[in-house]
Amino acid sequence: MEQYAIKGGNPLVGEVEIGGAKNAALPILAASVMTDETVYIDNIPDVRDTQVLLKAMENIGVFVKHEGRHKVIVNGAQVHNLVVEDEYIRKIRASYYLIGALLGKYKSAEVALPGGCDIGCRAIDQHIKGFRALGAEVVIEHGLIKTRAEHLVGSHIYMDVVSVGATINVMMAATLAEGLTIIENAAKEPHVVDLANFLNSMGANIKGAGTDVIRIRGVARLHGTDYTIIPDQIEAGTFMFAAALTKGDVVVKNVIPKHLESISAKLLEIGCEVKEQDDCVRVVASKPLRHTHVKTLPYPGFPTDMQPQITVALGLSKGTSIVIESIFENRFKYVDELIKMGANIKVEGGDTAIIQGVERYTGASIAAPDLRAGAALVMAGLAAEGFTVMDDIHYIARGYEDFHQKLQALGAQIELVNSERELQHFKLKVG
Ligand code: UD1
């Protein structure tokens, strides 16, 4: 079983290159089947979630050709199966993006519902409401979400909650509907905008992405395109906080600083220097970290996907901090692991963490409970005194490409080990 072995204490110093955004790549890959023409997509992160989605696409007849590690050529002309029930697809949340894409193009789709409830129950009522508003029938049977329509007709849809997934799914289906769709209370995340730009480059007519009202004028068909995915805001934010936690000095390259504003603002508040240039951000942490308060919110608020990383940093700050999670119900599970490392954190009502900063963390045997918390706990291990051994690291590979290799290049003492012997070898090597 693979584990991470970590010896904490080294400040991270150097440069790290950020990859393409996972949460943009997933809907863009799904949307690439919406034309019969060939689509070229560049800057796809080579992570488990994109690999699983591409496999599922191949299984329904989509032609997929990899050109190097980050570029794929996709052709959806030969889709022969509108039932997506791949053995792995339930493991990734974004499997449901194939519903919007296939429903839009073929007016029919059956996709296995994503399983797991790792960070709180993740409803899909707003997706269903949107599809129905466009004229589709939707039922959930035998673990599949099944949708079908004679015609999809544009509609005025008010989202009851701000949902990235529902905004994206409805935007895809509406792209090939008849007439105008207006999505109110839409999500404004950079990946929503990236998908709209991608669809527009294929001939769609989408306006307002990035604001809370998106207008989609349906078109009869889409054509091929050549598109490059935006950089990953969360991967960038994770390395920015890794610099803060280890008292390091890291240049995070290939980013869009505008997408990182809420993250940079919090780093400044806790006493780090943040220097922005055109496409990179440098984080220097030379002073002790200060406490602050934060509430996760839809974009442009502080992202829920950065909540574990900031909590881990505040655990080492001076004073008392409060972190409120307002997006997902169950996103503090990792705090139990952090407490094993000496953190003083109390979670109240499931959504509020009260953090009393401590001087240091100490290495421990811990497990990654989900993707982002897994990355945050690695960072805690890098800041801790002594050795940390981490289980369930497969979660991290879902969304971070070469995570430990990028950390190693910044001077971190971290290795992927496969046995007790390799673990002992690591301990001997790093002392
Ligand atoms: C996406 C991201 C995830 C991120 C989240 C919030 C992807 C693949 N995943 O997830 O990394 O943490 O956005 O930024 O892009 N909700 C409903 N009904 C619905 C849909 C959602 O009540 O039909 C609720 C959810 O339970 C949650 C909130 O809305 O409380 C936000 O969820 P949503 O934005 O849909 O998250 P995802 O798209 O699943």
C-alpha cells in the first residue's frame, strides 16, 4: 500500500510550475463530445480524475488520442452508447458532466450517479431542476440518472443555491437547446468561465459567464476547436500556503493572479509577503504567522477547496482563528488527524473550527480523508517536527499532478513508499 513518508522542518524554497485546472478540464473534456468534429485540448492535468473521465469517454465510443502528457485530441462522432456505467466513473464527481453534454447533443443520457459522501452530502437537485426546465424528463433508477427529451427548449432558470456543477451542466445542455436560456444565481468560478469560453470557441453563444446571470442562445451544432485550459487556482493556492506553513519562499509560476486574490489576501493578513507578477506569485513567509478569520464562499470568496490548507496554517499562527465552512457540511473530518499532530482545534456544529494556534506540529501516523484535506495534511507534515506517515494518499492523486515530486523540487523531504522496508530506508536516509 502506498504511503507518504515525510520528515518535516525544511522551508520550501524555489519555483513550482502549476498545471491546468482540474475543475475546468473535467467539464471541458465532457463538452468536447458535443461536436462531431475534432477538438484539441491542451494543458490538461494528468491526474486520476481526468484519466477516469477520458477512459469513460472512450468506453462510449469517443476517440481519444494523447499527444504528450497534457494534450488530447478528442472526436465524439462515433459515440455508440449513451449509458455511462464505467466501473470507475462513480468514483469521480464530475462524471455527471457527461449528462449535460450527451443530453444536449443526443437528447438522451444515462450516467451512473457519483457515489461517496466524503465532504458532505452533495445534492444534484439543481441539475435536475435545470434539465427539467429545458424540457427533459429526468428519473433516477438503479443508481443511474436517466434523462431524455424530444426537444430541449431554452428557459429561465433560477438556481436556489450557487452550484458550480449545476451551472455547468445546464449551460452545456442549453448550448444545443432551441432559443434562449437564462441561468440566474449562476456560479462565477474561473472554471465556469473557462467552459463558456471553450464552448464559444466551438460556436456556442454564451454571454455573462463570470457574473451571476448567464445567457445562452442555443445553436444547432458545434464545431471543432483548439483550446488551452486555464491554470489550477487550487493547486496554486496549495503551494502558496505550503510556503507560508514551512516559512519558505516559493515562486508559484504559470498562474492567473486575479484568480488567486482571495487566497493572496488571507496570506497577507496572516503576515506573509505576496508579490504578484504577470503570470506568477511569490510567497515569502519570514515572520511568525498571525491569526485571522475566514468563511468559505462561492467565487470570488475564499474557496472551500482551500479551507483545509488555511486551517492547517492557522493552526500554527499566533492567537485564535475561526474558520467557517459554508459550502459543504462535512469538511472538517481531517481535523482529527491534525489533532494527532498536536493542533488545538475544536469543531462546533460541523461548520465552524475554532483554532488556538500552537507553536509546532509533531509528526504522526495519519490518513488522507479526501483530496484537499490530504494535501493540507501533507503540508502539516512538512511543517512538523519529526516523521509523518500518511495513508490513503490515492485521494491526493485525484487532483494533484506529481504532488510529492513538486514538493521535493522545493526542498521537501517527502517520499512515496510501498513497504515498511522503504519507510525505514527513508528514515535512515533523512535522519
Ligand atoms: C465543485 C468542485 C469542487 C468544489 C465545489 C465548490 C468540480 C469537479 N468540483 O463541486 O471541487 O469544492 O465546486 O466550489 O468542479 N448543491 C445543491 N444542489 C445541487 C448542487 C449543489 O444543494 O444540485 C449544493 C452542494 O451540496 C453544496 C453547494 O451546493 O453544498 C455547492 O456545490 P457545487 O458548487 O455544486 O459543487 P460541485 O460542483 O459538486
